[in-house]
Amino acid sequence: MSNLSKVWFKVTDLHVASGRGCRVTTVDGHEYLDFAAGIAVNSTGHCHPKVTEAIAAQAEKFIHAQANVYTHDLLETLAGKLDAITPESIDTFFFANSGAEITEAAVKLAKQATKRPNTIVFQGSFHGRTHLAMSMTTSKTVYRAGHAPLPSGVYVSPFPDPLASDQEATVSASLRAFDRLLATQTAPSETACVILEPVLGEGGYIPAPQAFVEGIIERCREHGILFIADEVQSGFGRTGEWFAVDRLGVEPDIICMAKGIASGFPLSALGTRRELDDLWPTGSHGGTYGGNPIGCAAAIATIDVMSEPGFMDNVRARGTQLRDGLSELKELHPELRQVRGPGLMVAASFEDSSRVGPVLEHCLREGRLILMNAGTAGNIVRWMPPLIVTSGEIDEAVGAFAAALKATA
């Protein structure tokens, strides 16, 4: 009998012993190509030598140096590294451990800075599983069911439909609905912030259209509402740029970072501008483990690896290769409705969600390829390999997926 909780949903039953690069090895010696990457966390692959070296070196100095008690030397170093890669207006950073913690921190800062109570999120969003983050999460009811009552003051606005034939019309309709929300449910004077994933994660790897994001930011600026970019999953090179907002050319007031920031070590960061941070009363937020020195060391090493010449070029090239390969399969398999997503944040959308389970199972069993689903209906196969993935590994994965499509047809 296991002493472990059964609350975790399991993608596989694999019992792994080690991981290197894009592959994991089980205790019985079988090797699998990992295109789940710890749910888009293992940005530099499993156990990148420069990251593991940084972790080991730091572990000999400090494992825990609590930020309220004293300041270790990597806090400012990591903040400087983040200042160099985040949007221009972002220059001040707070550290925590997880995506949910950092989205909650962002909303707390917005409420303190604006003295307003409400938050607007978008349909299909995922912002975490803590109580406030759960109230902001709308991608699936399973994340919320049985946990009510949830915190109030969260309002949901539509996200443009990626399958609409007229994208201009769906963007316009979504912006009108946002305006209606401000007019009928949460007045601008009561709305502290809007929090948006520039690419929906659990909601189905759906990129937010440029005109939609610009329209939302325009309304935020008009009404003094803070715009928060939740880049927990889309940040740190996942889209082929440091952040998805870089692709859109927009400046958030607050940016949320986690997942790929430290190649798998638990760390998250909030970025904002100094004038907003100055409105956050000292002592009104914090956390025992935030800014852990080993996490900081892992993040600094991760940023250094990702800053090497050609790294982002590889992400973009492998993303193009992956989308091209999946698009070719789409022509052969009409049950595939759409291939979408920037960089290595790619979705293959199925007409019928019942096809997804057998395809993923065949990929795992026969192709030794680990993939995951996404989307409200579970009809999305999401591709999120480590960003160091090679051309040969992309071909291998697409080949396993093609075999699964054929075998389960």
C-alpha cells in the first residue's frame, strides 16, 4: 500500500530513475522521449550540466537564506538578469515558489496599488489552484469543483474563438463583451486589474490575437486598470521569445513568471515597475521560501544558457519544424482540426476529444513518447518539449504521433 496521496492526476504510470536532455529513463531501464517537459518546466532539458553545476555549487554555501532575515548575494543578481530580459518598463522583482503564488501576489499588488477590489480574467484561463487562483481559473470545472465558496471579486470575460472563420469579428465581439462587463458587473472604478495569459495554457494553447490584446490594454489605460501578463507557462523562451508579450510588442504593468524560469527548480517571480512596487506596503506580502538561493542559482544558470547564441533560433526553428510536420498529418487525418501556437508551445486540435486518449496512450506505449492533453473538452494534444530539442527528436516525436493516428483511426 502506498503512503502517497491519490489526489494527483497521473499522465503516465512511469516510475522514472533519471533524466537527461529530452529523455527520461525508468527504473527498469526503458527510455522515453519527454515532450511534456514537466508541464513546460524543463526549459533547458532534464539536468542541464550548467544548471546542475550551479545548484551543486550553491548547495555548499546556503540551502535556505530567508529573505526577511538577511539578503544573500544571488537575489540582486537574479533581479538584474530579469531586468535585462523582461519588457522595458519592468525593473523591480519579487520572488516566490510557484505560478499560483505569483499570480496571487500580482493581484494583491494590483489591489494595493489601485485601492480597488475586483479582477477580470478570461474564459479558458488557468492561473493556479490556490483559492484565489482557483477563482481566476476557468479552463475546466475539475479545478474548482468541490472547493466552493471561492473568493469573490473575480469576473470572467470571453476570449476570442481560435476556430472562428472571421477572426476580426470574434475579436470585436470579445472586446464588446469586455466593455459590457465593465458597464454591468464591475465598474472601472472598482476594477484593480485584468490578468491575461498571452497564450492560453491549460485552456488549449490558444494565442491571444494582437488586436484583442491591444484592445484590452487600451481599455486598461483609459480606466486606470492594471494589465497583468500571466507568463507562467508562455515565458522563458517557450514561444521563441523571452516572453509572449515580446511577440505582441506590448508592455504589461505586472508580469508573472514561473515554470521554465529555473529549469525545474521551484521558483517564481513577479516583475513590475518601481512606482507600483512602492505602493505595496512593506510587510504586506512575503513568503518563507521566496528567493531561495538554490532556486536563484538555477534561474541564473538557466538564463545564461538561454542567452547563448542560437538558443532562441533553435526554439523558433524546431517550432516551425513541428508545426510543419503536424500540418502535413492534418492533411491526411481530417479529425485534426487545427495546428497552432508559437515557438514550442504547439497545439494539435482534434474534432473529437475521444480520439485524444487512445492517441496519447499509443504514443506512450508504442512510441515511448510522453505527451499531454489540454483544453476544456480535452481535445487538444499539446507539444511542449524542452527548448533544447533537436531536429531528430522532433522527427521522432512526429513519427510516433503519425503512427498513433494511423493505429487508432
